[in-house]
Amino acid sequence: MAASMSDAKVEALGKDVVDWYVRQNPIFATYIGIHDHDSLLPRGTYEAEIEECKRVKEFLRNLEAIDRKGLSPSKRVDYGVLRNAFRLWIFQSEGIGIWRSKPAASDTVGDSLFPLFMRSFAPLAKRLGSITGRLERSPAYIEETKGRIRTPVRVWSEIALEATERLPGFLHVIEATGKETLTGPEGARLQEAVAKTDEALQRHARWIRQDVLPRSKDTIGIGAAKFRKLVRLRELGLTVEEIYAIGKKYLRESKRALALLANEIKPGASVDEAKEIVKSDHPPRFEGALEYTAKAMADAKRFITEHDLATIPPNEELNVIETPSYLRHVIPFAAYNAPARFEIRKQGFYMVTPAEDKPEMLREHSYPGTRNTAVHEGYPGHHLQLTCASLNPSYARIFGDAVETVEGWAHYCEDMMKEAGFSPDPKTKFVQMTDQIWRACRIIIDVDLHSGKMGFDEAVDFLVRESGMERPGAIAEVKRYTYNPAYQLSYLIGKHLIVQLRKDVKKGLAKKFSEKLFHDTILYAGSLPMKYVREIFEYKMKELRSLSKAGL
């Protein structure tokens, strides 16, 4: 009785948090597939952020008042996931407080429009109507956010200025689409909303340039103590030192492996020569690249079923399409769009952007690269994982958006599928290993940048030198690393944690272990922090062992 009462309390609290946050942040509502708030924006004031954090603290107190011992295994996981989300939310707001230092109005406006423009959950004319509503509210929202900036940081102010100056380009893409789609007053309303938001963004850019930049501080990163605390709150089960050592080890081993693969591709070839061979192995025309992408995705899906590696839900589909012309400005190569939690049809889109007047862009769609992408983005990577996660009925797990599980899973799949025999050729492995080197660099930079051991330029040089990335790409990467502490390290650490977990579960279950059981458990749990995925396996192993003892 006590268990079911406590369980009901956790379930009710999870639902309360979702209901509150849908009202608090209409952009979140859009992302999870609740479309009643699609024309609204959140409040942008300093006070709104303070109130939000206060409310999360209240939710945390309510959660901690529930007797955890009385919970069923599943609800104990939900309890942990909510507590993890609340603690991180509070620390990121109060302890790190990037929102007080980085003018983010243009990011929020862009984020509010992007899913409405990208996702075809309703006819384009209807979505453009919601976009008009958000644009009409944008000038006031942009003005409100100015009061948040108390301790500006130079690099973040510069990033914000660049984003503010670039957003009108996206607005004009929306406007051009509106002219083709909307007629009469709706079209005129959208045009006026674009013009007013454009003016508001120009004023905002002037404000950043004239007011924010002159008072910005030259600091980089959040500092070693905060970074350490953040990693602890993420519950990765590793210290910062252990994470750093793992990054160094993967970098060393991956570089060695890459050199061996280069020699397999062509005896005596250097890594750079092998890279040229791989990149040159592409379809002659874009149509071929699009067809090959769809074929590789379908092949990967069929391989999973034939080899009994995971359960593919019946109501999912992944459509490989040419990026619509109105999105090409914002998607230079390709992008995956996941189905939303509350949308009935689990339809994902993988959009591939035509090379148009730049035939050299076809190098980004090499055959080996596409085979690796099919596994990472499609099956059993992001598309399958995010689709299965969205089917979990628990409200609490909507907040279990753990990057180490989402990105870690996609990386783990690249290895796992090759081990199982899907596309294990040296060229595809070469692409995968090149990416792994970049992910290992991310760990080292993430730790060193935020611990004050590496400056911005040093981080860019390190990325160019170690991963072979082009400098403009490396600069854009490091800019993102500065305001996403402990995020970048999660990609490769996530894969590492899944590989460790698989070894432990295999040992624990012995003959009862199957790849399908292991994969389905992760896929259908929701995108939970790995600590709670591990907990689920511990319950499962205990259960299977007792059934074994009972002779069942």
C-alpha cells in the first residue's frame, strides 16, 4: 500500500512539473509536441528567472518529502531523475548563472521559431501563423531580457552580438516562405512582425555593442570549483581527473588506430592521404547522395531486425528528404529532426542539403561517411533512441534529457554495429575514428578551458592540431564550449560508460544476457542519466537471478 501511495506521489509530481513548465516556457511545450502555446513566448525578465528557480526549489522540497524507501524500482528511478534535474537546474541558475552574463535574447527567439519552421506537425500556413504570433511578441521579449545582464563576459557578449546580427537572415527566409504560402492579411501580418523584430534586433545589437561590451569582463570558463561541482551533480560516477585521463587515453589510442586504418586504406598512406581518399569516394551528383543516404538508413534498420539487436517500435518512420529550400540557409549539410514526445505519429526526418552551386560539398556526403551517419543519426542511433525514449509513459523522464546517454548511445552504436558486421570496412572505420579523436579533444578542452588551464586561442590551436579540424570550424566549436560547461565531454564519456555497463551486465547475467535485452532496456528507459540506466539494470539483474533460482 505504502509503495503505491509513494509511487503515485512521484508520478503526480512529475506531471505537475511538466504542466507548470509547459505554461512557464511555451518553447519547451512546442519541442515536446504540445501545440496550444505555439504563438507565445516565455517572460524575459530578471525576476522571471529568479521565480522559476524558486519554484524548482519548491518542487525539490516536495520530492524530498516523499519516502524513497517505499518506492517501487521504476519510481525510485523516476525519483532520482527528478532530483538530478532539479539540482542541476538550481545550480545552473544560481551557481553558474550564465543567464546573468550572456545576452541570449536572439537565441531564445531563434529557438522559438525553429521547431515551428522545421517540423511538419501541422500545415505550413498554420505553423507560419504561430510564428507570426511569436514574432509579434519578440520585440517586447528582447527588451525585457536586458535587465538580466548584470555581469557580462566578453566572449559571450561577442557570441551574442554575432547571433543577434545573424538572426534577421533567418527571419527573411521565413518572410520569403510566407510570401509564397500566405495570402491577404496573414501574409501582411507576418511581414510586419518580421520588420518589427528585425528593428528590435538591430537595437539590441547596438545595445550589446555600446553598453554590454564596454563593461564585459575578460574571463573564460566557469572556474575549476564550479566545474567540479557541476560534474558531481551530473552524477556521471567519475571525478574530473578520471574523465580527463579517459580523454587522454582515447586520444592516444584513436590516433594510433587511425594511422593503422590509413595503411589499410592504402599501404604506406599518411592519415591526410587516407582522408583525401575517403572524402573523394562520393556520389557524382547530389541525387545519388540522397538515394545512398536513404539506402544506408534502410540497410541499418534491416540489419538490426535480422540480427535481433533491438526492438523497433511499429509506429516509427524515418524519412530521408532533401532539405526544403526555405531551410537550406540554416542547414548547410544535413540535420535530423526527432519525433516529439506528445505527437502520435513517430515520424523523424533526416534532411540532406543539396550541394547546388558548390560541387565540393559532395565531399561531405562520402559513401563511408554516410554509412557511419546512418548508424549514428538513424538506426540504432538518435532516431531509434529518441523515438523509443518518447514512448516511455513516465512524466518524470521527460526531464531525463541526459547528453551522455543520447550522444553516448549514438557513438556506442557506431562500434557495436561494426562489431556485429554492419559496414566494418576500413574507410567507414576511418570516418568513425576521426570523429572519436574530435570527441576526445572535446573532453580535454572542456576540462582545461573551464578549469582555467587553457585559453580560447590555445583551445582552438589544440583542436586544429589534434583533430585536423579547419580553423573556422574550430573557432565556432570552442565558442560553444565556453558556455556549455561539462556538455562537450559527455559525448565520449557517454560511450565509455555504456561500454563499461555492457561488460558488467554481460558478466552479471551470464547466459541470460542478450544484445537485444541490453539495447532495449536502454532505448525504452527514456534519455536518462547513465547512473539511473545502471540502476534499472541492477533491478533487472536481481529479478532475472531470482527467477533463475526459482527455476523459471
